[in-house]
Amino acid sequence: MLDESLLDAPERLTEADRRGLLRGAAEAGARVRTAARHAAEAGVPSLKPDGRPRAVLIAGPGAAATQAADLLGTLAGAGSPVTRLAPTGVAPAAGALRWELPGWAGSVDLLLIATPDGTEPGLALLAEQAYRRGCTVVAVAPARSPLSESVNTSHGLFIPMATAPYDHDEPLAGAAPGVLWALLTPLLALLDRTALLDAPPEAIEKVADRLDLIAERCGPAIVTYSNPAKTLAAELADSLPVVWTEGTSAGPAGRRFAAALAELSGTPAVVAELPEALAAHGALLAGRLAAGADPDDFFRDRVEEAPALHARVVLLRDRPSGGLTAAPGARDLALGHDTPVSELEPEAGGELETLAELIAITDFAAVYLALASGA
């Protein structure tokens, strides 16, 4: 059950935020600037790559590395050479995971390692394997971690991860807002140098500015009725979020939102891109999860009985290509099955800015839902 009174009690929110999630969301812009500075100090702006890499392989544990690969692959566009290396292992614990390079990987390929931990022996072994194959290795991880030594020994480039003092208070969640931007920002700067995507320093600074703006709009001191993140969190209480995305940038933002809901608040969610989502989730909305599926729910004892779980569509939109939009059809389908719809659409700006806005608002919403539900 969601304690909605907590949403408008900033002091109680702060007390409940034992994992520093709100701080991570509020300081995302600062984290981007620090990460960009670390990349510059590591020499990324002065790199002069000898052509574009044939493949960009990304390895790392947890949601942050998976989402970084998803975002970079999307930003690189059609024919993107970005591939995530999925780990194997007998357990999800960092020490049990192993990564392997594809058999074809060699001197014309780039290996990116992104981890908020840096103690994983599997990543150190991967860096050594890449060195033997002739792959270029770049890693983003906490400074003075065992991985930094392995990468330096392998003649790779190590970029210290932008961290905050409270990162060490509790184990870092892979979906935590600060973790994503700390890992993603140096990789954006690096791939800009390789001409795989467009992320010059001025674009990254605009991302930081947009994140600061969203932190002002969605911070804990802003009341629910004028706070889009708190509003969305309240709307998602006791519901199954059905996340539909439209526009290139909205896709990875929606997938991150679903992952953050699951990891931070324990809320399951399904996600799909429009227009395919209409066919993929049409039966779901017509079934027992539709708001009008249980006529006896009106007579439910509101005190003794838990509310039935019903779907709620969350429509994340960026500018769709060609100006064509499936949003009207999406609204008609949802409302035709008595399913409410929440919508988010970013202000105008560059692709990185609009992507950052969608991620920031949904990150805040996932954090508020986690705190108010006692997760």
C-alpha cells in the first residue's frame, strides 16, 4: 500500500531514503558534470582514434551496464555496432559472473567495461583476455578498485567513476539514478570521439542543465499536484504499469523505467514500443487486469481487503519519426477498456536532452513509489 501522505512530507521522505535514492536523482546533473570532468582528466578529449571501431562491446554487471548499452546502441542509430556482452555464472553475485569475448573480437574492436563496483574478478579476466586479443579496453569504475589495476596493466584507459560520499553507505542499486549517469557520461564522451554518436561537451552540459531543471520540478519539497514525478508515483499505486513508448529516445527510457520499478520498489511492469504495443498488450488490457474487469470490486471492503491489481498505461513520448503518431490509437484502446493513462512528453531540445528528461522524471517517480510503499 502506498502512503500518499509521505509524498508531501519532505522530512519523512528524507528519513525513509536510506539508500540515497532521492539524493542520487537530485544530484544527477552534478554527477554528469563530475563524470565529464573525470573523462577529460583521463584524456578522452585528446584521443585521436584511427577510424571507427568495427564493434563496440560493453560488459558490466546489473541494470546500469545493461541500460548503458541500450542507450548507447539507440543513440548510435541504425546499424549500431554496440553489443552487450551478457555474463554467465552460477549466481548473480559479482564474484560469480564471467564474461567472454566473441570468437571474432580482435584489434579493430573496442571493449567498454562499466561497473559501479570494480572488484569483479570476471571483469579483470575479461580485460586481460581483450589485451591478448589486441582489443582496445576502456573501463569506468570506482577509483583504486582492483579493476583499475587490471586495465592499467593491460594498457587500457581507465576513467574513475563519479561517486558521492553516500554511495558507500548502502549497496548501490544498479537502477539508482546516480549510477547510470556516472557510468554513461564518460562512455558518451568516448564514443563521440570515435564518431559513433554525437555527444560533444556542450551537449553533455545541456544534459546536466536539463537534469538540474527536472530536479527542481520533481524534488521532495514540490507538492504532489505540481510535481510530475510524485503524481505519476501516486497514479501507479496498486496498479500494473503498462509502459508504452513512442519515439527513438523513449524506448530505452521506458525499458529503464520498468527495470527501476522492479528493482527499487518491487513493482512489476511491462514495456513495449508503439505501434506494436497495441497488438502486444491488447489482450492484457481486455483481460482481468482492466479496471472494469471486476464489477464486484465496487463492493470490496476498503479497510479489510487489498485492492485488485489493475493495469495503468504510462505513455512516454518523444518526437516520433515522420510526425506519425500512434498515441490517439493508444489512448482509445486503453480508455476503451477502462484503463487510465498517464503521459509524459519532454520539452523541446536535442536528443540527449529529451532522453535525459524522460529518464529523470521516471527515475524520480520510481524512487517516490519505492519510498512511499516502504520498499
